[in-house]
Amino acid sequence: MAKLKSHFRVVYEGTRWKIIFGSYKDNIEKFAINEIQKMVQSLFPYVMETVPALGLSLKKHDEHLIIVGTSSSNILIRELEKKKKIQIPRKAEAYGISILKSPWNPERKVIVIGGHDTKGLLNGIEDFNARVLEVEHSQEKLEEIADLSFSDYPRIQYRGIWTWGYVIYDYRRFLDNMARLRMNMLTIWNDQVPVNIDDIIDYAHSRGIKVVLGFHWGWGHTGIDLSKKEDVKLLKKEIIDNYTKNYSHIKHDGIYFQTLTEHHNTEIGGKSLAEIVCAMVNEIGGAILKKYPGLHIQFGLHATSIVDDYKDLEKLDKRINIVWEDAGAMPYLYIPELNKSRVKGLETIDATIGYSKKLAAMRGCLEFSSVPKGFCALRWGAEFENHDSFILGERSNAFMEKRLEQRTKHWQKINGLWMANYKNAVKFYREVLKVKPETTIATALVEDGNFENCIQSSIVLFSAILWNPDTDEDILPRIAHSSYFKEIE
């Protein structure tokens, strides 16, 4: 019987590039592979071959290679690590990147991106896309790129965004963009839990992002006196009932709450507000943790009502994480200007750093967590209203484009101020990290700014500072204006 013959038509005769990946089954690694493929494929006139490493022989390879994965998912990453061709720090979310002559064919180039874990791989690919690939806009330039090798890991443990949920207009694109900035935590505040919260959390986890759900512990109520036991008792029942009914069944990564501290009154009945809220949070938080052990709880606290009484928080349950707001000048201000503060005496960057280092040293350097500001926030007086149950992040493109147009002037101002003043944020995080807090969290307030449609340069800049404030200060603006973040819009 005659054999069937197939004709394989080839148009491009030059040396090609091939992607060799670890696993396409893990959701985070799959997204990472898609991200590198998307950018590299845009450089070539042919369809890139993309294959798993398992069972692959490279003894006679004739292509340039892009090898991505972790040491557990990709045998080639493991081999190159042993040969010290790539260095991957043994830290969560860390990665290594190497560009070199192929160990299997020195006439060909190899780009290697390896992660300590899958989130580390994703971080490495996003860094490569933003800092290396964005300047190599052709196959020829990619082939000519100089050999290099570097590795990195995050200095701030949890980096992300804090926002009211209803102003996330496309949750998939929002979370994709967070991943592109190497973020890993989203805090969503809602009056009512979104109908589609399970879908949102699943999608976030597929991007290596934890989701913390925020709701009030008295915030927004009137007529409550936290120094009165009967008021705390009523509040305690309301909070526990709310969590049990509406949150306990959800696969979230923690809860965030605020109570009555967003004001300038530092005392109630002769006692410091810090002492009063500490007792209240210990009672209610302790009851919730007794019923739900292991629950991650963040306590959003405004320094405006605490000021110098922060030592009265030393007795706060160590299972509860304090997240500071309004604790001085930049990066706590809504507008990133200099010599301003909502707390008297903390108008300068040095005073703000000094105060924040004291907060970081509290409770045996247990944590330093905050909601940095200076980007985009709700228009409270113009259009904010409370809401009932709703669907989060499923708005139309037309709506988002119009919304972004309305915010353009604001973003132009904010981006300019960050470029002028970013070195203050660099100094802030360098100094605070010297205290060596066990846990660090920075979830920046980015609300109603159409982050899903456009990653503003100020947010790129800030995310790079959070990743590593010791990055060369002259490199940071270049990262902020990387063309990568425009190409993916």
C-alpha cells in the first residue's frame, strides 16, 4: 500500500525561536507561558513552536530557545541550575533570568526564565517582558541581545491594591494587570458580597493573587460608643453573624475591617481611642478566631485618631494584622505632594519615616502594613452611594473607555507628581524595611481609575518600588514608562 505524503509549507527560512515550557496544567504557570508567548510571537513572522520539556532531546537543536518553568516542572531548568547557568533564589516568588549561548549548541542563543515557584516564574516573565523584551522589537535585535544573568525576589511580602469592589469594571483584566506588576494581594471592600465572588477569587488565584474581603466593624455606623460594653456587645453579634452567614463559606484569603477611627478625636471619656479599639478588636476578633481558627484578619486603622498613643496597641492580639492609613506625608497622601499630612507634625518625609518606623517596631517588629495613597480614589461627594448585592467587574468596554476619558486629567497630574517625588517613596520603604518587620503588606488605594484599561506610569513606578526599593533610582522611571504596559492595553 502506498504511503500518504504530506506537504509542509515553509515561508520563513531563517533560524527560528522555540519556547520550551514546564507545565501547562498549573493555572499560574499557564498564564506565565501565555504572557511570554504573546510578547515574543509579536516579533516573528512565523508561528512559534511551543512544546513541553518532558521527553525532549536538545542534542541536535537548531533553533534559538526560550526555556521557562520551575525546577520541579521543567527538567531543563533543573539541569541548568545544577550547571550554574541560572541562579534562582530560594525565596517565595523569586526568579532567575539568564541569556547565554546554548549549552547544547553554542551557535544558538538560549533565554532561560526560572521561578522558585510558579508565582516566581510569572514574576520573572513579567520583568523580562517589561525590562528586556520591550526594547527588542524585532527578531534580529533579540538574537543580538547581550548575554546577561540576574535574579530577584520581593522585599515587600504582600504587594497589591485596595479598592471598593464596585469600581472594578472588568475583574479579569484588572487581575491580569496586577499580575503584570508582580502584585499578589487584592483587598476588596463591599457593602454586600458580590454575586460572582467565587469566580473572582478563582481567577485571582490563577494569577497568584490572594483576595482579602473587607467589611465594616462599625465603620459607617452612627450613635455607637466603642467605650460602652453594651454597644460593643451589639457590634460583636452583628459582625460574627455577618461573617458566618456571608463570608465563612467563601474560599477567600482573609478579611479586612475598619472600625470608628477615621477622624481626629484621640480620646473617649478620658481613655485613648487606641486603648479602646484595642480592647474592642481583641474581644470581637478573639471570638471570630475561636470559631474560625487560622483566619487571616487585617485591621484597617487611621493614624489620625491614634497619633502618639500607638503604644496602647501593644496588647492587640498578635493574630490580627494592623494596616495603617493616613500616617503622615507621602506615601499616605491622596495627592503625592510634599510637606502635607493629615496628622500634625508629620508633614515632612523624615517625620513620616520616623513615625512609621515606630509603628513597624511595635509588638516585637511583628508587621508593617499600610494602604499607600496618591493614585485615584472614589468621588465621594459627586457619586458615591452604598449598594446591595451586585455583580462585580462585568461592565461594557464602552463604559470603561468613557470612564477612563473622564479620569485622564487626574492621571496626568498624578503621574507627573509621582515622577517628581518618587524618591521620597524609595527613601520611605528603604528606611522602614531596616526595622525588619516579620510581615510586610502594602495594598495601594487605586479606585475608579480604570486600572483594567490602562496601567498608569505612577502605578508601575510604585509597584517597582514595592518589589525592591533598593533598585537603582535612575532605572525606576524607565521601568515606569516601559512600552510593554502600553502594548498590552
